[in-house]
Amino acid sequence: MSCIGPMSPSISILLATYNWPQALELVLESLNAQTDKDFEVLIADDGSKPDTAQRITVFTKRANFPIQHLWQEDLGFRKTAILNQAIKHARGGYLVFLDGDCITQPDFVARHRDLAQSGYLVTGSRILLGQRLTNDLIAPESTLKNRFFRSLEDSKFLLVVKRLAGHLNKCAPLWIKVPDNRWRVYPGFVWKRIKGCNMACWKDDAVRIGGFDESLVGWGHEDADFVFRLQQSGLKRKSGAWATEVLHLDHPVGDQSKAAANAAKVREKILEKGRAYDREQAVGNGP
């Protein structure tokens, strides 16, 4: 399904989803409220049932941005494969990765555009919503949802109230926005604070490293692997904290049985890079 228009947007949002159409609709609502409207959305669907496609079809009729729905057969957790399809079909030069359980603030696209810089990738952070607040937002005919998307100031005030009641883990980044600066740049690869639900890079850079490693199946660490390989290709990593925070809806943790194996694969790549460096040094220092 596609409603791509004739003009190619500069930013493509790659929105991963699987069998939670209520949450996906909330995320799409938040994207419909963006202040920066120069973007497209590619929904990277890892095998959802038909009700997800039905909601997307209905939403497309009132969306103020182009949408592509990319679907693959449900053969287990294969997020890497469907994201690679989204990278291939993206028409924007800059890719922003987002998950279908993460609501964006109205300035999400604008903040990512501000941080976009040649030679860099960006990894953002998230605010965790509690179960009660999540349930209130996704409930049918939710009045809370209407209040939430009415305006930025209304939503920020609402979330401060919810924070005081213990329904989310932080809210300061909603009010305090820090511009781009040197402090955002990581000196090297750091495993921590990599969130596949909120990161960005140039499409050319993603294509150059072959996208995501599709041998990483099951939940876990495909995002760290992607960031590591981007950095090894010569990019620097920039933090998107205090600028691009998303609101992560609460849900049960999925099957993590593959996480340890995936982590081991990524660590082996890091170790091999270190061994290769040592070999290069040894040759360079030889007689």
C-alpha cells in the first residue's frame, strides 16, 4: 500500500511495528501533529495480522504525510529484514528510525533535522510511560488521547501531572531542549544508550554498510550492531538526548531467548576489529 506523492521528502521515518495496531495508530497521530511536515513514513511491518493494515488504510485517508506500508510474512522476529526493505524503499536522504510503540513529540522531526550532519549518526532516548497511562491512551474513545494531541503545551502539562502521580519515569526533557553542540559527540563506540526506537543516519551511510545484519534474528542488539558498524565505517555518533525524546508505551517484554546469542555476535565483531587493529600495529612496528 502506498500514497507516495510526486515530491520526494528529505526525511524518511522508518517505523517498525508488529501486531499492536492501537499503539501504531497513536504513533501515527503524533506524527500527524509534527511542526516540521517535510517527511514520509515507511511502516516496516514484521508480519502483523490484517487488522494492522486495516488501521493503516483508514489512517492514510487523513494523514498529512505520505505513507508506505511494507509487510513481510511472520516467520518469527525478523526486524532486521523488514528494516532493510524500508531502507531500500526510502526516498528521503536522511533516515529516522522509530518503533510502533513510541509516541513522538510535535518537534521530533524538527529536532532530528537540526541534529542531522554529514559524517554523523544520531541515537536518541526515550521516556517510559507506565501501564496505567498507556492503557488510558490506547483505550477506545480515549478522552486522554484527545487532550494529549491537542497541543504541545497541553500534552507537556498533562505529562507533568502524570509524572507527579508516578505514571512515567521522567519529564524534564519535555521542557528542556538543548541545541546541537560538541558535548553530544561520543569519543568512540559505547554500547549504552543505543535505542533502535529512536536513532537516525544518512541513507547513503546505511546502504554503504549493507543495512542491518539479517543474521541477527529474534529480539535484541541489532541496533547496537548497526551503530557499531556505522562507526567503524568512519561515522561519529551524536547523542539526541534532551532534544528528540520519544514516549515509550508500556507492554510486556517479548521473547528474549535470542538476545544473548545476538549480543555474542556483536561482541565478536568488536573483538575482531580490535584484533585486526593489533595486527596492523604489529606489522607497522615490525623490522
